[in-house]
Amino acid sequence: MKIRRIFTILCSVLALSLLCTVITSCDEQKSYAELLDEENAAVDKFLKTQKVVKNIPADSVFEVGADAPYYQLDEDGYVYMQVLMNGDEGKVKYNELIFFRYSRINLLTWAAGGDQLPTGNDNDLSQAYSFNFNNTELDSSSQYGTGVQLPLNYLEMPCKVNLVVKSKAGSMNDLTSVTPYLYTIRYYRSNI
């Protein structure tokens, strides 16, 4: 009888210990609202180091260069663009095939002071990425999110931008991980 009682007590202690572990790990997970707050704080920290213009110029003539401001491209503040080079070959048309090369850094890591190497296909000529402009019915166009395509509503080809993209305008992976990125993107009409 004593062995049974000791076994019951040990099982109860073990069950209580497991329950405490589960409850603690649940408390350690962040809510979606907390993740959004962290994302906003990281983007705000970066943008505070830059000149930011909340409106697109009425004549769509943007300042160009490394000292140019970051223009807010959407009403919700999910995408900010700094124009590094504006082309002279005309604007992109709906469904036009556009190739792009990019590098990007995670702004959450940057804001926390972490070192990181940019990722992307900017220096890898074997990886050509493309999309059909504004054709969100195609997976090949929607997989990168809406933010990557926004500059082409305003700029001529070929062009190059720095782009802050919050998760809601990013890829599905960016959205689910609530991760903002700082991109440097070059857009072309042909795969080079």
C-alpha cells in the first residue's frame, strides 16, 4: 500500500512539474501584438537615423542619391523608399516581366545591435528573380509581397532603391515571422 501511495505522489509531482513547464513556455511566447510592437520599434529606430518624407512628391520627382530622404509609399507606413537611381527608359506597365537583384538585412537584428551579412541574390548571377508587375494572381509575382513592387509605380526603369518593408508588405515568411527588412534592390527589364 505504501509503495502505491509513493508512486501516486511521484506521478502527481511529475504531472505538476510538466504542467508548470507548459505554462511557463506559453508565457514566454510573444503575442502577435507584441511582435508588431517590436517590428514598429525596429523600423522607427532605423528611420530616426534618416530623413523621412511622409508624402510622395506631387510631381513624382524624387530626390536621388545616398543622402535622399526615405519616402513613405503607402498610407499605412509599411513601405519606405530611398531612390538611389531613377532610370530614363519609361515606367513599367501592368503584367510586364521585371527582373530584380537585391540584398537585405533584418531590421530586428539591426535594432538589437547584432551584426549580420546581407542576404539575397545581388552578387549571385546564377539566381535571377522576377515578377510580373502588379499581377498578384501569379504566385511568381505575389511571393515577394507587395512592398518590393511599390517603387515601380513611381520610378522609370532601370532603377535602384533602398526599401524598408514591414512584414505586412513582405513575403509570407516575413508576415508569419513579423520581420521587417531593409532592402537594396536593382530593377531591370532583362535578365542580366
